Amino acid sequence: MLRKEQPANRREFLKLAGTAVLAQSILAGGTAWSGTTPPASTVGLPPLKITEVRVIVTCPGRNYVLVKILTTEPGLYGVGDATLNGRELAVAADLEKHLAPLLIGRDPEAIEDTWQYLYRGPYWRGGPIQMTALAGIDEALWDIKGKRAGMPVYQLLGGRTRVGALAYTHASGNDFTEVEDAVRHAVERGFKVVRAQVAIPGLQGTYGASSSKKPSEPAAGAPPADLPSTELFEPGPYLRTIPKLFAHLRSALGEEVELLHDAHERLGPVEAARFARDLEPYHLFFLEDLLRPEYKESFRLVRQHSTTPLAMGELFNTLWDCVDLIKEQLIDFIRCDLGHIGGITNARKVAALAEAFQVKTAWHGPGDIGPPTHAANVHVDISIPNFGVQEMVFFPEITREVIPGAPEFKDGYMMVRETPGLGTDVNEELAKKYPYQRAYLPTARRRDGSVQDW
Ligand code: EZ4
Ligand code: CO
């Protein structure tokens, strides 16, 4: 309230002087509150600053990039995952050379402010390298916040909405019987949802089920295969084979088990619409990534021709990549990769946007993103209302030793650890024993030799 006796010019002066102090603090690289009174919520806790950012590149079975953020509180640190398969060192260099210097001295509690600063601050924004780096930092900061609060991250996100996250695994094979066996095996392990892929006759190597029995996310870093392999793809044989696979699986396994399929962003609009229609009788849980991410408008055509549920999004990097598909209800599941879309902070916004339009989540969860991103997936899954399903992997023992704490699989569901933070960590000494090995995802070509999306 204005006091009569105070001359107007003095009031203006005080107002300006106050603003100047604030501005000085902000221009010195801080936030509106750093260097002044700590926010009321943290009164009683010592003020916290980031002291060091370590970037750990390691290859325990395949390459991973971890970000470890240390703070002024002894022993309080966070670990995030910044792995981008085939471009690991670009993300590591971005983190080390460009982002780490901006983090030193900052308040690790100010996650949203740091996110905005690193997303909009550099002027250049988006893209998989920058958004993967940002995810690594974001996950590490949520890990710190959870540890400081003494709570698992899902508690900070609003608490539990469900006991665990319904999970799906991959089943693949060289022919229909091999895939059927793989699905049966998954069901025996407790899975209620299974992704099915099969090798395509006449095509040497196909995403998800190559004849050489490679895993579905190759680039494991095993020399001498340190240059990309080339696989063959033709839409004709693919579009003819997959509906027959699902006809076989339904007649062999019945309707109970939920089945899904990943088209891996390879089809054109009419091919995609026909494919979704041809698969309709087999009642897929969803059909994943039908179209290339550049051609989102083609989902309208697919929708006009089929009621097969659609999922899309592992190649998206920003919230705005998701907006049109969600608001037009052109998809049923949004499946961004938390590790490539800037972490938990951005994923929660995608989830909230999706909630408003009855779209569910199905976050990307392959073996080529690290355990902290898998943990982040599940913390979000079990704290939002519109969770759909969670892709998962069983990490090999060597990976679990170097990067412990991945969510655990129980009776078809993923569970996070009830420890403060994300529940994941990195063993830095052990990580050093597995140095980076150059590796690439495969590439694909058509029979005529032209480039094809993998
Ligand atoms: O091809 O993670 O749904 N899962 C997938 C994965 C992706 C790899 C790419 O690095 O599509 O297998
Ligand atoms: Co996929």
C-alpha cells in the first residue's frame, strides 16, 4: 500500500534500486533468487550449488553416455542418461564443452528454469543431440531433487496413480513359428503385451528381425563391425508378410495376449493406410511408427481407413512435434523417448497435453538408452493418469553392474526402486574398464540401390 508521506520520486527510486539489485544478480548468471534469500520451501536446508558435471562414456555391452552432476552438499549427486545411439560423442562433447560450464554454480533445485535456460538460451533449439544432452541433465537434476527430498521421483511428480507400469517386450524370428515361440516365451515370463516382428522372405535383414539374429537395436559396438551395415527393404514383401504373421499368431495364440508391431517409420501414406486396414482383424494393441516423422499430416489418411490403434513419436524431440497429432486425435499413443526429448520435465508436458485429448503414453524403452532413462520412464508412467504401456528391456549383467538400478520386471509390470531419486547410479571405476567403441545403427537400401529409411 502507498504511504502518503513518501514522495513519489523516492518510491520510484526504491523500486528501481530493488530491480537493479535483482537485475545484477541475474546478469551475473544467477536466477532471480540466487544470492539473496533462499526460497521458503528450502529454508532449513543448506543452499545448494552445482560444483561439477562429469560426462561418462562407457561401453558395457553397448555404448552409453551418463551425466553425473555433483553439488556443494557432500555425497549429493544426480545421474542422468544422455545416450544417442551412433552419435554418442557428439552429445558428450555438447555436454562437456558447451553445457557443463553453464551449470557450474547454478542452483540444482531450479529444474524448470535450467531447462528453459538450456533450451531457449542458446537460440538454436531442438534436434536429437541437444535434446539428448538436455535429458541427461534433466534426469540428473530430478535425481538430486529426489535424494534431497528423501523421496523417489514419482512422489515429487504427484505420487502414485498405479502399482506398476504395464510392460511389453520384443518377440522376433526368422519365420512365423519362431515368432510364435518367442511370444509364448514372453507370455510365460509374465508379459501381457508383446511386440512381434518377423524377417521378410527375400529381404536380407529387416528392422526388428534380421536373419543374422542381431538384437533389434544393433550398434552394440563390437569390433570389427564399426561401420554401419546395410539392410534391404521393399514395401511390397513387407506389406504382404506382416498381416499373415498376425493371422498366424492369432490362430495359434488366441485373442488374449496383446500384440503390437513396429513399422519403424518406413511407409508412404497409402501403404500405411492399407497396412493399418489389413491388420485390423488381428486387433493390435497398437501399430507403431507407421510414417516418417516429417509427414505427420498423412496420419489423417490412415485414420480415415482404419480403426487399428496408432502409436508414434520415438523420433520426436520437442513438445511441438507432438501437438498436431495429439490435438487432432490422429494417434492413440504418444511414444516419445524421454532421453531424446529433454527428460522428465518435457515428458510431463507431453503427457498432460495428451491427457486433454484422450491420448495415452507409450514411452520408447529400447536397450540403446540407459537405465536412468528407463527409470525416468517408469517414474512418469506410475504418476500420470493417462499411461498406456511401457516398452522395456532386460539389461545384461555387465550393464547392470556399470549402471545399476534399472526398473525391475514383476508379473508383467515395471517397478521402480523405492529409494530417493531415480534409483539408478553409475560405477565410474568400472565404467572406465569398458571404453567407448565406435558403432552405428544399420542403414537400409532398396533393391535398386537407393537409400531407404531403416
Ligand atoms: O530402433 O532404439 O521401438 N523401438 C525401436 C528401437 C529403435 C532404436 C534406435 O536406436 O524402434 O529399436
Ligand atoms: Co520403435
